[in-house]
Amino acid sequence: MATEIKVPALGESVSEATIGQWLKQPGEAVALDEPIASLETDKVAIEVGAVAAGIMGEQLAKVGDTVNVGAVIAMIEAGSAGAARAPAVAAAAAPAPAVAAAAPAPAAPAADTDPAVLSPAVRRAVLEYGIDPATIAGTGKDGRITKEDVITAAQGKSAPVPAPAPAAAPAPAPAPTAAGPARREERVRMTRLRQTIARRLKEAQNSAALLTTFNDVDMTAVIAARDKYKDLFEKKHGVRLGFMGFFAKAACLALKDIPSVNARIEGDEIVYHDYVDISVAVSAPGGLVTPVVRDADAMSFAQIEGAIAGYGKAARDGKLTIADLQGGTFTISNGGVFGSLMSTPIINPPQSAVLGLHRIEDRAVVRDGQVVIRPMMYIAMSYDHRLIDGREAVTALKIIKDAIEDPTRLLIDL
């Protein structure tokens, strides 16, 4: 008897998804609850597990197809893997048509290197490290590639051999020669997440009156506090003390003092919040996502740092849920981890403001009439000018600057 595999509930207001990849192919053995497919929604990737053990049967949707919640996408047949694979093996052993003898037979790809059967974690690692899965020897079950195999291959990867130099100044529009370097183009379908990111960012530009104000922050005091207490902090709380905790607490001070920065426009009304839910931008394989640290204004440093660390790991592993990304009243985006010196971040609708952090670098500044070297960071706040006046945005950014330069303010709510 065959068992139907249906698209599970995807979260509030999410009614459809896209088939991202099939993790099991027809004829393969499937264990109960084993992931067989990955679905892409507007916000996250979700794995669909097997509701029964058996053999992967017919796939009723292709990669890239849009499917609704409750739709049947595959069947699981009762039986053993050997019995299911027998017809496929027999078909493979049948002689090929005579016309194919004229061309060299391509080597059959190994099952564990086919992108369609790589697990989501392995697929993300392959894309992240730029490794060809065909060059990796799998150590998993049945020779499958594991994430550790990809990391090992990336660490042992030698420097790439430089491509041969092109011939000098060819004549206009020459016929291609066999000796010239290969040129190719590749078309890759945008993931559903990337399409959503593109649409939302463009909507923000079209609907909001975006403006950005800048300031710079002397990071001396925060760096000193972090260096002094980071070991004790990690030992006590089990999480590293980073800079995001300081900026999140500083942002909470600013948003409490300047409520409009923590508000949103809804129709012809302004909605104010008496809480602070901070969306923290983290990098995921499919793009930038913003999980929400809820009630950040009521959380300790350790709770904030723990929440951010947990979201970062979940994003890398593809384990974020839709609930993790919903809501948020203000966003912090840290481009400094990628080396950004300055940027104009775009707000995350329906929010009205976003704080952009950048890299820390030693710069010459004047203190008490003397030129000294200080670790400085540019910070930026983009805001919707329909709701937030320039004075309010500048004041909010100045509150954040003052709290970072004198962290005692974070303790006495000043």
C-alpha cells in the first residue's frame, strides 16, 4: 500500500511553497521521519519528513514547482530497497540504442554527488566553499557526502591552477579556437527566498521616504569591557560576549526615548510599541534573513547574546522557522563582519528604521586637543522620513553612540 506525502502546514499566512530539492529518489529506502524533500517558502527552507518507512515512489512535483499546503507531492511504497531498485538496475543493463554508439558514453554520475540528493547541509556547504561535489570522496552511508567531507576537502584544497593566458590581441570577431579559454554562462533559478528579499527591498524603496544619517563611535570602552570580562562571561553563561549585545541594549535605550523610531505606519495610522523586538540580520545560504530577538528591552546581555548565537547557527544549518522571522519593530544589520566601512541599509518593512554597523578600524581623532589613535566605527541609521523626523533620527543615533562610548549608561538607563 502506498502512503501519500503531503505539503505540511507552513505557518501563519503561508499557503504555498516551492520544491527546492528532492533528498530521496525513487527506489531509495526511506526511514520514518527521514527528510525526503526540501521546500522553500518566502522566508525559510523546510524539510518534509517521511510519514512512513518504505521505498521512495513516484514524485508528483518537480524541483521548482509551486505546491500548496496539503497537496500530495510524492508516494512511499511498501517493500524493500532491493526490490524497488531491481527494475532500475535491469533497465540500466539493457543495451543502448545503436545511434548512441557513435558518441562516447558519459560516465554515470555517483549518486552521492548529484545535487538533487545532497542533504541541505551538504548542499549549503558545497555552495559556501565552492567545492565540486564530484571531487569529494564521501564517508557517509553508501558513500554519501557529509558536511564534514566538504569542510575537509575545502581545507585541503590547493591553490587553483591559473588559467592559460589568452592569446595576444586577436583580430576582430575571430572564429573560436580550441586552444582559447572556455567561456560559458549559467542560468540559475532564483530561490523563493531571494525573490522575496528582492521584492520586499524594492517595496521599501518605492513606498518609504528613505533617508540615512551617520555618526562615528569610539569603541575603546566597549572593547576594554569585552576584553576584561569575556572569559568570565562565557564561563558563567556559556555564550561569547560580542558587540551585538552592547548595540542591542543601546538601541533599546534609544527606542524607548524616541518612540517613533520603534513605530510603524499602518494605513493612515501610526502604531507605537511599548516593547522592543529587534530583528538581527544574519547570513544564511539563501540570502540575508532577520530572525527576531523578542522583548530585547527586558533581556540581559547573556540572553541577547544567546539568542543571537542560536539564530546564527540555525540560519547556517537551515533550521530557522517562519515564526523566528515574523514580527520585529527595529533591525540591526552588521555589515562590519564582512569588512564594510560604510553603507546605507534599507529598512525592513513594515518597520521604520534600521541600524547599520560597520567594521572597526584605528583612526586618528582629536581628544582634549591631542591627536590620538582610537578604534572607530561608522554607524548609520536609515529611516522612513514619513514617520521619523531628522531630529528624532539623529537624536536616536546619538543616544546609541553615547551609550557605546560610555557603557555605564546601559546600566543606569541613561
